[in-house]
Amino acid sequence: MSSDFLALILFILVLFLTPGPATLSLAASGAQNGFKGTLNYFLGIFTGLVLNMALVIFGLAFVFTDYPLIYTGFKYISLIYILYLSYKIAQTKPEAEAKDSTFTYSKGFVLNMINPKAYIGNAALIAQFSQPGEQYLHSVSIIFLLIISIVPFTNVLWILAGKQIAAVFKSKEAGRVVQLSFAGLLSVSVIYVMLFVD
């Protein structure tokens, strides 16, 4: 196995294991709804990531580079949506019934379609590990296949982490603290990206 391939795998693991809007919201859903109750949201997050990656592969990163105003507008739209999602997480009662609509497939899909960390990370992956010219399609296909193979496992780890945190804090009051903590971390993560990541 070449060192470039190992570096690519390590980059993907670090990128998708570190906290960000999608991973923190998966943990919040895991804490609130358990593993099974998070599956639809997880599928939305994953589907959004796949489409996000395809858009980056086929040139959206270049649009953002060539038209900074579009990128700035995109960042503000994503900030508003992710702060809205944080608010919904904070407002949901810990003992909410299964019909709660905070963590749905569509909200997970939209989150990763406008997730600035996902675009920045995917663009960095393409810039760093793709090959130019005739090798481009082959190299981005490998990156894409690795992402769709690795990310489900990293996302499941976040869901299980949320579930474990909720199990430790069983009282309503402690559950509320966990819930508000996830909402706060989600807000901080998107604000950090807005202020410090270009």
C-alpha cells in the first residue's frame, strides 16, 4: 500500500472523526433518539455528503474560488440553517416522542448540502489527493469510494457516542444539559468555520 493511499485514508478518518455540524448533530440525535431512532437522519446526512462530494468533484469548489461572493452568501445561508438546527435541538424536550421532527432525513440531507466543513474538507481532499489530467476521474473515484466506505463507520461512532453520553446522564436535568451542550457545540462549530476557515 503506497504512502499516498495511507495518507488519504488517514486524512479521511481525521476529517470525518473530528467534530463538525454533521457529526455533532448525529451525536445529539443518538443521545435523544438512540441508534435506531437516528437511522433516517443518518441516511439524510450520508446522502447529503455523497451529493456534496459529487458537486465538489465536478467543479463547485472552482465556482466558490472564482466567485467569492457566491461562497460568502453560501456560508451565511449555512450559518443560518445550522444555527436554526441548533435552536431546534435546544428546544426539543429530552423526553420527546418519536414523532419529533428535529432529526429527519430531509434535515440531515440539507445539513450536509450546506455544511461548510463538508465542502471545505471535500475540496481539500480533491486538491490534495486527486491527479490532474487524464488521471483525475480515476483518482477522484478512489477518493469518493473511500469516503462512502469510511464515513458510515465514523458517523455510527458519533451516534453511539451520543447514545452513551445519554445513558450516563439518565435524569431529565442531566439529559437537558447534554442536549443543550450538543446544541451549543453545533453553534460554536459553524461559527468557528465562518470566522476562521476560508
